[in-house]
Amino acid sequence: MSLQLIDSEVFGWSQESVLNLSRAFTESRILLTAAELDLFTLLAGKPLTAEVIANRIGADLRALRILLDALSAMGLLVKRDDCYQSEETAARLLSAESPDSVLPMVLHNATLWERWGQLSRTVGGPKAAQNAANKSLRSFIGAMHVIARPLAARIVSIIKPGNARKLLDIGGASGTYTIAFLRQAPQLKATLFDRLPVVEMAREVIASAGMTNRVTLVEGDFYQDPLPSGHDLAFVSAIIHQNTQAENVSLFRKGFDALEPGGRIVVRDHVLNVDRTQPKAGAIFAVNMLAGGGGGNSYTLDEINDAMAHAGFTKIQLIHPDERMDGLVEGFKPSP
């Protein structure tokens, strides 16, 4: 039996199942952190606000809120009216005061975390970690391509580029979405804007797709530089979660300036509900941004709307609800 048959017929591996397995550690780490902070014991009684919890355990309020929302999305806490309480079964199994508690074993597993984090070095030697670091940018851009590849055509069909003539792909990475736009809109030409090392990677991908004559590659940093002007459609994919709200306002203003009057901007990202617990993937991803440092977060539709409106956009609306970072929000630059 071939390896391919073993994977597909016996274990049922697919691209999605492999990716799910590769990020399964995120929910595990959220649980371990909650256990180390003894949140389930604290919240086994009456519901408490994030402010009260932060004061009691000496936590950073913003970081704690993100963690509590993720725990609520996972079903380990119940969130009502901005108060949090341990879910009934979670309280029984994870409170230090419960006779059925498995908390000591969970805490033991938390002590194993650092050892498992060194497994590549243990197996591959000291060079393993350095090799991984050296490949980090290419790996990240490659990861974005892997995520975008099965989504891009569907995302573009929802966006409906219509009669747009000139696309600006802001932070366009390897060009996966640029290519998808061009394939669905034969009249369209595109500008891909990103940092120099990324632009060089995009050049290879776009050339292999036979799109070189329809794409202008522009090197720059959207945190520092203005965006190329003269476009009627701008696309911002999986960027706003790495920014603070103020940074998003600045980015949207640059996008606004890059568009012709009447032009449209479309943002693809996680779009959380009002209480920040759904979709689950978005609430957990907010913890990923917290762990990475900086001020990134998953944002609600109201927060995205506010940032776009501050930049000057109007007619802002959600055109696709978020399930797996496929939320789509559009806005327009007013015509004179």
C-alpha cells in the first residue's frame, strides 16, 4: 500500500486535518495558562468581570480579556454581560476545590511544555533552531500561500471585482490573491505592494503563473511609506489583526489616498461578534497575536467599521461573515 493510500484511506489525512493538527497546541496552551493562573477555581463561584479578575490575580487587563474570551469561545468559561464564570463541567474538573479535579495533572502537563518546545533541538541538534530562524520569513510567506491557495478563488468571487481596472494588493505577500483576482477579471491589472524580500518571492510566484505582464511589483513598508496611487480596488488581506486600532486607521488612510474617487477597499480578516467569543477561531487567533507581542488583536465589525470611517470610507458593510479568517468588509471612497 502506498503512503498516499495510507494517509487518505486509513488515517483520513487532508490539508485541513494536517493544519488543524499542527495548530492544536494553541487551545492546549490556552488551557494550560488558565490552569496556571487558577482561573477555574476563581470563577467556579459567582461570575466576575475581567477588571475584578485582573485585580485579584495581578494580571494585565487587555491580555486577560483576550484570554478569557478565548476560554469562553472554547466552552470552558461562560460569558454573560461582560462577566465570566467557569462552565459547570470545567469547574468540576479544573477547580482546585473540586473533589473530582484533574487540575494537578493539567499543571504537570504545563511543566512539560518547555521540554516539548525543545524537541527539534533535542533531535536535530543546535543547528535546528538556527535553521528554522533563518527560514522564518520564507516559511511565513509560504504559510500564507498555503492558507490562501484553497480560499483565494472563492474569496475573489464573493468580492466580485466587476469592472475594476487596477487592483492594489496591500501587503500582497506571494501574490496568491493577486493571481486569483487577475484570473477572474481579465481586464484587471494589479500592483502588489510589500517589503523587498517578499516582493522577490512574489516575483517568482507571479512569473510561474504567467502574470508578469499584468502585475507591477512595488517595494515598500506600509507602516512607513505611502501606497502607490491611481487604483480603483484595494485589497487588505490578513493584515489588520497584527495592528493596533490606531495603526489600522493609518493603514486605511493610506489605502484611501491610493484609491481614485469612487474606489473600493475590501478587508479580509477575522471579524468577531460583539462579545468577542465567536467565531471560535477568531477568539483563539487573538491569543496568537497576544503571544506574539505588540498590539495586534482580532477585531469586531464595529471596530473595523470605526477605523475605516475614521480614514474617510463610507458605505462600510460586512459582505461575508467570518468562519476561518474569511470575513470580508468593504468600504468606498466617496465620489466628488
